[in-house]
Amino acid sequence: MRCADFQELYSDYRDGRLQDRARLTEVERHLRECPRCARQDLAVRRGVEVLRAGPGLEPSPAFRWALQRRLAFSRAGTDPGLAPGGLVASLLVAAAVGLVLIEGVTRLPQTQPAAERSPQVVANPGPPFVGFARADPAAALAPDTSADEDAALHVPAVAP
Amino acid sequence: MAIGMHRGGQPQLVTAQAPLRPLDDSSLVSLYLAGQHKAFDQIVERYQKRLLNFVYRTIGDRERAQDLVQEVFIRVHRHMHRFDQAKKFSTWIYTIASNLAKNELRNRSRNPLVFFQTIKKNWEGDHRPLQFEDPHQRPDDLYRRRHLRELVEWTVAQLPGHHRQVFVLRELDGKSYEEIADITGCNLGTVKSRLNRARNRFAHLIAPHLE
């Protein structure tokens, strides 16, 4: 038997599914004669032994409590994970609908055409701001440092 | 009152007061469907550790594994009336767990940050004090044994997800090829091929540490 044949039959051999007696004898002989395949078999057997001998994970003390809580919610037809979020979402939707309604009612008079509005008097309209013209044309091209100067003016005086 | 089956295979008259522990899965399901809620507690007691270890070995995150196992029980509780009692209950519950674990792996592959956090969390969890494990053994033996176990667990974690699941179901949960095929939704040929590849890979990785 070649190693490739052994590899193909290995799982059947390990799981006791190799029904053909002649094949089983061949596999067993190959295991005795081929150190490479014997090493593989030993590694699987020992590795699995170590895994099985381990204590394994235990559920945490809170596991059963949390499960009972979720089951109680499940029996009641609500999911504890989703219920608070659903409540918040419902409240937000209700608030949004309320705002839309209030806004609709208060803005109702403004929906009339603009032509029908009465003229409004604006009290004390200020003159438009025109700015200050620079006397020196070269200075107009230079970077504006007035802001820095203004800031410098506001630096508090240091006591001597 | 109902006729239940002892786990040894003998029929047994079941009343509300009778202990539930000796009953087989099928009897517990019948009792639960008949309104005895304690039967569900017994199902949880019977499967919680097995499922936790199966899901943990599949996804590699203890806390998430606990969440998913809780979800398994919630789904079983919710859909028990749909369970075909002609089939094996353990296969059904493992199928639910397997599907949830597969979904978790799929979601995680789309979010590398979650994967990184899982590795970090598990790495931190490995630093347990040695003296709590077995006070009757020498510390160096304990260390060697734990180190070997961690190596073997690490080796299992190196297997590709679909190979790992088949390997764990066969080697640790003792499922038959047919059950594994039902649980994973694969045909027998695929199960056999994946198991063979998983064993070869496992042996290749662990052999240098066992010599």
C-alpha cells in the first residue's frame, strides 16, 4: 500500500468504518512499516486525547440567569435585547410626527400668496457699509496687517 | 402524565414529580410540549456545556459563544413545536448552533476589528494562575500539560472553519458521519473529505510538539 492510499483510507480506519477485512489488514501493515504515516496516526490520536482530557469550558454563573431572563421575555413575546431600542424608536417617531403637526398648524397663515401681504415698515434702516479706501496704492497690494495691529493694541499693558 | 424513555432505552412512566435527569431527549421534548417547563431546564442542563464548547471551538470567543448558545436555547424554546420528533433532537439543536456559529464567522470575516478583539481577549484569558488547576500535581507537570493543551487547542483553531467544525463534531462530540452531514448541511462525501483533510492538517501541525 502506498502512503496516498493510506491517507485516503485513514478516516475510515480511525472511525472503524473500514469493513473490508483485507483492506484493514493492509492499512495496519502500512502503519507498522511506514514511519511517516505512523507518526501522523500517533499525532492525531495523542492530540485528540489531550483535547478530550481537558476540562472544557463551563458556562459562567450568569449564563443561566441571563438565559432565564431572555426566556421569560420570549414567553411574554418581547425580546429584552430589542425592547428598549424599539421603545426609544417609537418615542422618536411619535415626537417627529408631533413636531410635523405643530409646525404645519403654526405655519398655516404663511402659506398665503406674497402679493396679498401688506407692506412692512422697517424702522431705522442703517446705511450700507462701504469700507475705508486706502490712500497708498502700494499699501493696498501689501498684505493686510490691520488685524494684527488691532490685536496688538488690545494687549494688556505689562506692569513695570 | 406521559410514557417516557429512560436514557438506557427502557420505557418509564413519567409524572410531574419524577426526576427528569434519567429521561432521554425525546421524552423531555414530549414533556415540555405537554406543558412541563422543567423539562426544558433539563434540556438546557444537558446541552449547555457541550454546545458552549462546540461553538467556542468553532468561533474562538468565549463570551460570544455564551451569547450564541443562549440564542440556541431561545430558538429551541420558540420553535420546539415545529421539531419533527421522528428525528434526533441532538442533531436538531447542534444544527441550530452550527448555523449560528457559521453566521458569526461570516459576519466576523467582514469585520476584521472584531477578530482582532477576539484574539486579544482570549490571549488575556490564558493567564490563569497554575495553582487552581490541580493541587496534587507538580507545577512543572501542570505547566507542561497546560502548555500542551493550549498547543492542541491552538492547532484546532488553525484549521479552516469548515474543516474545524467537522473535526470537532467527530473527535470531541462523537457525532456519526450521517449526523455531521445533517448538522452541517453537507453530503457524506464532503464530510469524509473535510474530516480527512482536517486530520491530516491537525497531525502535520501538532506532531512536532508531541515528540
